[in-house]
Amino acid sequence: MSYDPYFPEPPAPARQPWDWDAPPPPPPPPAPSPSAGDLHRLRSGYRRLRRVATYTALGYFVLFLLLSGYAPDLMAGEISGGLTTGVLLGLITLPVTLAAIAAYEHIARERVDPLAAAIRAAAEQAAEAPAPRHGRQQSHAGASPWDWPSGGMRA
């Protein structure tokens, strides 16, 4: 639109104290660290281990309970002497649980512990590296002790 000296554009409204600016945009998410994939693999490895061990031990026990409740004739069947199927399956619960624990430890040693050790070593290396110093850096070499910041009263 062209400028007309007799009918100028109205001025912009004055800014009032109650006017507020839009909040600043959120900062971008931090870039994933190089070890983020390793941490994800470590978490999923532990999760898989817990599931296998839990489903093995609890699954067998739930199977034993279901057979006891819904198939009493099968559980009362005699195998040899006075040993019934139910007693035998009950006694097998302990070895199955111990086998689940042994499988958990074996898989943890083979797959998860080396990854955890690598992540721990990388974290220790990062901790040993000198951290960047932020803020004002002063050298006190050749300066009088009266020039050093004392942390006391500020003028």
C-alpha cells in the first residue's frame, strides 16, 4: 500500500505491562551419547534374562498347580512303589528352579557382563579426563594475595 500523507497508517498499539511474550522454544533434545546404544543393549539384555528366568521357574510351578487342580487322577497315578506323579513333579520343582538360576548366571556372564564392563570402563575413562572449567579463570601467579577473590564482602 502506498503512503498517503493525509491518511497515514495508524501507529502500532503501545506495549502494556500485562502483555507477555511467547515462551521461548524448548531447547533441542541432547544428542545421544555414543554409549546410548550400549546402555540400551544392556537394559534389554537384563530384561531378557529376568523374563527367561522368571517364566521358567514360575511357568513350571503354575503348570504343577494347574495339573494338581484340574487333573487329580493324573497326579494321583502311581509311578513305582509309593511315588506318585504329583510327588515326583513337586520334587522336580527345585531342580527346575536351580536350572533357571544356572542359565541366568551363564547367560549373564557370557552376554551381559562384558557389555557392562565395557560401559564401566568408558565411564571411568570419561571421569578421569579433565573436566572443562567454566566461568572466569584467573591466574594468581605474580598477583598480590589482596587481589585474590576472598569470597567475603563484595564492593
